[in-house]
Amino acid sequence: MVRKPPIILSSLDMDRIEALLAAIPASALAGKAELQAELDRADVLPPEQVPPTVVTMNSTVKFSIVETGKEFCLTLVYPRDMDGSADRISIFAPVGGALLGLSVGDELAWPGPGGKAMTVRVTEVIYQPERAGELHR
């Protein structure tokens, strides 16, 4: 089995995501168990201690899917902030769940759409709220 990279979450993100997950039945969200397992293994830090290279909620991140070589630049958001624009991805989307907590240079194999495995590689965190001093967004 491939070793997963360590992940770091802010305490604020952790509290909000756990509250969202608790309100959703397992049958209503594909990948809920995988996302919960990631939360369970995360190192949780106060927002002001999160390193600037970590993908947090509302971060804009440049990443690629290793198997296809396709590159993306998207902002990781909560479902309520999905507005139909092509530059956002929900934490509940397969790639969104994979990105959360990764650092620049990390790769993570994750179940993709339809259950087919994909590997997400973070190449740059363009914007991170914690790095910008937005600790209570």
C-alpha cells in the first residue's frame, strides 16, 4: 500500500467540515467515509499555525491529476459557496476531498468519479486565507 502524505487542517476548517459531515447521511454523499478517514488522520492546528504551503478551505490551489497530466487551478470551497463558476471545487467533490490538508509537492491517491483511482499532486498554493491573515473567515 502506498503511504499517504501527512495532512494538516486548521481547527476552524475541521470544526466546520465535521459539522457538515454529521448532518449528511452516508448514503447521500459518495466518499463520505474516505473524507472522514482523512479528517481522522489529520494534524489539527490553530489557523495561525498552519504552514503557508498547506491547502486549506478557501485556498486557491494549482494541482494536477497524475494519470492524465491535466493541470487545474481551483479554489476549495464549502458546498454553500459553489456558485456554478468553473474556478471552484467543493470539499465534497472527489478531488476536493483529496486536496484538503495536502502541502505543495504532495501526492495522494484517491477514489475519483465512478470509483476509478486518481492521484492528485499539489504544485502550488496560490492563495491561502491563513497566510493572508484571514484567520476567522
